[in-house]
Amino acid sequence: MAMLMRMLGGYVAANTEECTFTLPYNGQKYTEFSCLYPGFDRFYFDWEKNYFANGGHKVYDFISSSDILPNVLPSVVVIFYLVAIFAGKRYMEERKPWQWKNQLAVWNFCLSLFSFWGMIRLLPPLIHYMNTMTLRENMCDDAYGRFIAGSSGVWIQFFTLSKFPELIDTFFIIIHKKPLIFLHYYHHISVLLYVWHGAYGMGNPVSPVFAAMNYGVHAMMYGYYFLMAVGMKPKWMNPMYITSAQILQMVAGVVLTAVATYYYIGNVLAVRNGMEDTCQLNGGSLVAAVLMYGSYLYLFVQFFSNRFAIKKKVV
């Protein structure tokens, strides 16, 4: 991994303290990844490197706050979303499907491009920290200085906020009168609630891995939908590949959550025996992740079986 990073981004700074900065508004330190690899720095915009210090911290502070508004906002949006689904389906019952293929193509292209950019922004720092820190440190150490502040934190925050506009996916399904399955809206709702309350809002150290995986799968999935919308999908591009990638993501999510739970339980037992608390994982967040990824894995495997395996058997 170290050789890969040197090939991609030049050399690692001899003294990482050179790339450690202090936020002026709260005095917390963070490491700027683009500084660690000078070869990468030319590909980073100044606004990315300064975003958090210049105002992005206010969004993080709002989401992680214990105030009423940030805690109820996602639930209010979810309720509105469910009402809109019911009302939208009722509205379209006696009407012809809308012909919004061009708008759908633009929407999917933008989401694919956004997801791809988020993926390439998170993968290099993840590889770096996996190479320079132990697995336990990556899963337990405070993520603030690595993935909340700095340029890497920008794309974790954008990932969190993107779950709100992604609800528009359902709008296109309804106006085109396509089948709206439970997996679709359950996935949208549960991801939105988890990333807001259980991941970004808590500074979950494992959430950057979850975000990078989701970015990667979404770049592929929305790219596929874009090609479908414009009638340019290659014959070899089977939708089975997309669902298989989604299932692999869920398997990885379950495995990572299991490993994180192992470290969390070990830390709890150590603290009970009078040792220092050395793991920033939250038990409630882990329970939510287990339920989320476990249910996704079951539903995506069921979807795969119903759409592909059973169809082939009938043929």
C-alpha cells in the first residue's frame, strides 16, 4: 500500500506534524491529507482544504448538536417523504406516465459524477491510514482530525447531506409509474437516518469506510441508470452486476460492523476493569449498523433471487 501511495501521490511528508493544523474556532487539530502527499495537492481545490475551517464546521456542529431541531429534522423529512409517496401514487393512478427521460438522465449523470468524485476523495486517505495505523486504531481512534475536518471531511459531510436530495429518486419512479418496491424507500429512509444520527453526527470512526463503499457503488449504479435513460447501455452491462456490487457492499458492511463490535466490547470490558477508554465507537451506532446492514443484505439477496435466479430457472 505504501508503494501504491508513493506512485499515486509522490512521497509521504517526512514529518506529519507539518500537515497538522489547528482550527481557529475551537483549537482542535486535524491532518490535511493533500499536504501529506504533495503529488495529490495539485488535484485539490483550495475551497476543499479550507471548507471546514471557513464555515463547514457550522454544519457539523449543527448535525452533532443535542438541540431539538437537528434531532427531529431527519424524522420530519422522512414523514414528509412517506406522505409524498402516498399522495404521489394516488395522483398518478388515473394519469399517464410523465415523459421525463431527459431530466432523469441529467439527474442520474449528476449523482454518478458526484459519487465518483466522493469515492476518489475518500479512497486515498483510507488507504493511507490503513497503511500507517493499525486496524483497531482506524476503527477506534477519534475521526475528527482525519475525516471530519480537512478536505477529506468535506466529502463525508457532503455524503451525509446528499441523502436528502437522493430522495428525489422516488419522484422519478412515481411520475413514470414504475414499480415502487419496499427495498427502495426503506433503503433511502434508513440510510438518511443512520448517517445523520449514527455516523456523521457521532463522528463514527468506521463511517468513512461506509461512505467510500456507498460512493463507489452509487457511481456505478447511477452511471448505469444514466446510460439506460439515454439508450446507450452496452449489451454486456448486465443489471446483475449492479445488484451483485450492492450485495458485496452489504457483506462488507456486516463484516466491518462485526469487527468494530469486537473492538467495542473489548474496550467496554477493559474500562470495567479499570483501564483507559481507548475506543470512540458508540454502542447505539453499532446496533443500528448491524440492523441496517443485516436487513439490507437480506433484502438485496431476496431481490437478486427474485429478479435473476428465479427468472433464469423459469427460462
